[in-house]
Amino acid sequence: MLSRTADHLFWMSRYTERAENTARMLNVSYETSLLPQAADVAQTGWEGLLSISELIPAYTAKHGEVTPARVLEFMVHDGDNPSSILSCLRAARENARAVRGALTTEVWETQNQTWLELHRQLQGGAFERDPGQFFEWVKYRSHLSRGVVLGTMLQDEAFHFLRMGTFLERADNTARLLDVKFHAVKNDFFGRASERNQESDFYHWSALLRSVSAFEVYRKVYRDVITPGRVADLLILRSDMPRSLHACLREVVDNLAVLANEQSGETRRRAGRLLADLQYGSIDEILATGLHAFLTQFLDRVNDLGGGISRDFLVTAGD
């Protein structure tokens, strides 16, 4: 496969996944803001949402003070913000159009229809009328895109580049979300919360679990109160949790193995090493040595993997 084609496929899936992840985070922040809470807690939540995507400097330069309305505007339909839902879905559609011949008709039409419908939604005021419903629509379109890829595309190189982009992006986002949400809680990471904090903690951790569609999964797996340690275990080490770091890296490694070429050996080794750390890791060890340090290192390693994949398979600056 031509490296330029692979590049467009890889980034098409990454931008689609990024739009969904942004919608998930915004929806949780929006719903949490409707709960009774101190003003400084609410403010920390909105600032944390910006910090997940490393957008505080860009936001401050444009809007100044952090307010819910301005953050939502910035993250939903600001075309100058490369991480906004509008920008992500636009980039996904542009990448899909560039490799129209490598996609099935159903995959292309799903991407194109999402872009056209997004404009109708935003221009018609659907977001302002019901932000929660709009975020659900973005998630639905992302689910539809992945389902159409699985259901209609030949499982050749194009398919594996799409899958690899999806799960690399998902791993990055889950790690960022965990890091910010754990930092937002002032008590320790082992779930020994004081009595007065238990109610607020329940809503905090419930919101985090719902943001990655894991609330019902948590109840099924642990059948007990929600504690930070178990939340971290579920979203980092559980191989059967679709959005966990372990599950995402398993997909990246498997797709890398299929796509392997002469220069991808080092990237495959690093991906396998990272997967092994998750496969044989212990949540007690991670929490004992520091969750923030672990997640920061994980993000660095995922970013390094993305760079390796670009060097091994995708277009270079000179192409």
C-alpha cells in the first residue's frame, strides 16, 4: 500500500475516534455541572477538560476566563481549534475523501453523511437546545463508522491501518482522562475517602466511568462500591474492558503484527514491551509508585509509538 494512502486511513480513524472522545468528555463535564457543587470544583472540572487536550494556552489566548459556555463553544464548533468536534470530523472526512478508492461505498457515505449532518445540527441550533443529545449523536456516528468498517471492508492493509489508528487514539485519550480525573480528587488513590466526601466521590467516579461507557461494566465486574483503585484497575489493566489501556494496546500490537515490514521491528518491539507491562502489571504496584507518573510515562510511550508508526509506514515530511 502507498504510504500516503496508509497515512490518510490512519488519520481518518484517529480523528473520528478523537471526535467521539471529545464528545464523551464534554458530555460528562456538562452533566456534572448540573449537579450541586462548589464553584471552585466546577471550575476545576472545566479547566481539567481543557488540560486533557493540552488546550489551556490556546483557549486562554482566545477567550480569557474559563466559563462553561465558552469551553463548550471552543470544543464543539470552533474551526480554529484542531481538537474541536467540528475540526475532527472535518479532518476525518477530508482524509476519507483523499482515499475514496480504498474505502467501501458504505464507509465513505457514513463519513460524508456525518459531516453534512453535523453542519445541519450546528446551524439549526441542535447543540444549544440539548447539548447532551448532540454529544450522543456524535458518539453514535463514531460507533456507526467503526461498525461499517468492520461489516463491509476487506480485512486487508487498509482495514488494519484504520483499526490501528482507532486504538492508538483511544489509548491516548483514556490515559489523559484518567490522569486529569484522578488529579481532580484531593483524597488518596486507594479509595479511603472520608465520610463527608463519599457522596461527591460517587458522582465523580460515576461520571468518569460513564465517560468511557464503563459504569455498567464496573458494576458487573466488581459488584461493590466505586473506589478509585478499582476504577484505575478497570481502565488500565482489564483486557476485557473495550476502552482500557490493555485492550487498546492489544489491538495496536495485533494490527502491527499484520502490517509488519522491514523497518517496523523496533516499533513492534516497543509496542510489545508496553503491552507486556500492562499484561503483567499490578494496580497495587502502579498506585504505590504513583499513578500520575505511570500515566505520564504511558502517554510518552504511546506518542513514541505513533512516531514510530509514522516513520515505518506513513508519509514523511519529504513525501
